[in-house]
Amino acid sequence: MVLLLAGVAACGGSDDAGKGKQAFEANCATCHGVGAVGTNSGPPLVHQLYVPGHHDDNSIRRAVRNGVPSHHWYFGDMPPVVGVTDEELEQVILYIREVQRAGGIY
């Protein structure tokens, strides 16, 4: 886990991913944790379950817009995230993917 977190912290990323980090921290980190490493309220997105081959970008879009019933974890259902613009959502997805790559997930 230490190496994973070091990789996440080292994620420099693109400008859009930097904006995505800000939007993620404002809208997602309460449950998914700073750096997307999870909390007691939500799962880590830096995890094999969330790689593009298993949960593609459209899965993230649908989850944010519509919510998603609990299916891999026992945190309960994820509600829709209100107030995130389409542009912010795309930036959040870029951020999540960059953090996953920095963490060695894919």
C-alpha cells in the first residue's frame, strides 16, 4: 500500500486532470478518499475493479449521473452526484485514470 500511495502522490498529470483532482476532492473524496484510495464510506477507485476493461469511462459517467446500486462492496448504494458539470465529470475521469496509472493499476 505504501508504494501505491507514493505512486498516487507522484501523479503530475495534465491540466484537465489537475482540474479533475479539484472537482474530485470537492465532490467525490468524502466517500472515495483523497487520491481515490477509499474511506470507510466508499470504495477505492485505485483498484483492479475500476480499470477501464472492467468499469469503463461510461460506467463512471453513469454512476455519477444516475447513482449505482452496491454490487462489489458493502458501502451501500452510491447516490447520483448533483452539481457536477459535464466538463468537470470528464476532468474527474481523466484524474481517476491518471491516479490509477500512477498507482500501477493499469
